[in-house]
Amino acid sequence: MSSFSDPEICRSILESLPSGVCVVDLQRKIMLWSDGAERISGRLRHEVIGLAFSSETRISEILRHCDQPDCEFCREDSPIARAIKTSQTAEAVGTLRHKAGHEIPVRICAVPIHNLHGSIIGAVETFEEIHPATIPDDRPDSQPPGCVDDITGVASHALMHSHLRETLATFVELQVPFGVLCLRLEGLEHFRASFGPEAASSFLRVVARTLESALWKTDFVGRWSDDQFLVILNGCRDEALCSVQARLRRMLANDAIEWWGEWRSLAVSIGPATALPGDTLESLMGRAQQSLNAACAESDRGAAASANPSPGAS
């Protein structure tokens, strides 16, 4: 008899795969979690085996990824739910929350599992990280001291100022379009006062990792001020800038840190601006800051409306 007839051998092969592999039963309880799944998610087998994809468990918080905005893993339009319900392969592109709290872009494929009688008994899902194009990179980790932000590890304000100046010069000389996004963590000062400086630093690192994982290597991301990040998007026009802004907003909405047994998060406002003929660094960043302030004001109005519903609201 072939060694491959031994179920334990087959299970060992699946568990050792470098790709993320997750097997669930009809109740969506996790039965297998591969080495790749541990690496990509940061979650070890003993943390997830036996948990079910249900709104009553923390697995929804751990593994929320799909191709629809705000869709969590436990909902009926998730890939694994579609595979079980339709008996068809379901694919998606979305994000997975790492144990550290940041979002990772992933490509997902869920396939139904049938028994010898043809009945569905569960599903297997694979997920792979989506890596930006691999090109030579000039990033903060190869920069001299002072060019890297000490807390987040991304480019410092000084380095981002230099990148911005060089990118604007290229735009003036060669008309290569680009845009910027200013991102502000709303209430960071209060967050730091409430939970301590290490919690604030931890959340800043989570946001930085999400931004790094979501951008191409031709783009730049760095710390612009205490509560702000700056993203420079090369070759980006208005339409693409809006698309990137929307994608980052969805990803950052899921960013959180686990602090003293509870998930803590902050709202992130985003202000876009594209380079225009005649722009200076000051005029470009002035428009980006105006957009950011408008986004913050809109967020404040939304929060106030939620806290104080109109008398006729139910």
C-alpha cells in the first residue's frame, strides 16, 4: 500500500504547504490550518483550530477578508460560504487581518469538499499574499540614520519631503503625473493619554504596515507629523487617486490593536491632491491639507449625527 494512502501523511502534506490553507466542515468549524496560514495571518494552529466562522466568535475579527467592502468572513457572500452553498469554486481579492492588527491584501480561492457519495461535507480555502511588483527599491531600511521614523519604521518627514521635492521636479520636467494622500489618525492625542504611549505607537505601526502592504513599490509612504502619514503615488491621475483612497479607507477601517483584552482603533481621515501645472510643494500640500481638513470635518459631523439622532429617528 502506498504511503500516500495514510490520511495522516496527506494531512501532514497539507499542513506543511507555504500557502495559506484552511479546511472547514459544514458548520464552518476550522479543521486544518497550514504552516502558510500561520505565517500569513500570524495565528498559530491552536489559536484557530475548532473555531467556527460565526458572528459569535472572534474568528470573524481574526479572518475578515473578502471581495466586498465591509464583508466579514462569516457572511453569506464570503468565498467559503459561497463555495459550500453553490458547490462551485469561489474566488475573491480582499484583505486579511494579521494578528498584529494590520491588513494584508490576499487572493482567495474556496473549493467545496465532497464525500464519496457526492455530498458536500465542507470546503477548503487557500489564500496568498498579493505582493506589489518586484523592482529595485530605494526604501527607508537602506537609508542613513534620520531618514527613518523611529516609531513606525517608514520614511521620516525629512525623507518624505525630499521624495516630494524630487517627484514634483520630475512632474515639472517630464509631466509624469502623481498624487498625494494625507492621512490623519483622528484623536491620537486622546488615545495616547487614555491607553499610554506604547499603545499609540503600536497603533501607528499597524497603520504603517497596512499602508506599506497596500502600495506599489514605486510609491512612497512616510510619517508626516505626529498624527499624520503621507503617501506619494507616482504615475497617478485623479481617477486612480480616488480608487486608491477608497481602497485604503476600507483597509484602514479594519486596523486595530488588542490592548488589555480589547480591540482598540482610531478613525483615519484621508485628504487627496494631484499635482497641477505651476504647483509648488507648498501649494500641492496646501490643497492636500485642505482636503484632509474637509474630510475630518465631515467625519466629525457624521459622528455627531450618530451620537445625537434627530427626534423622529427610530
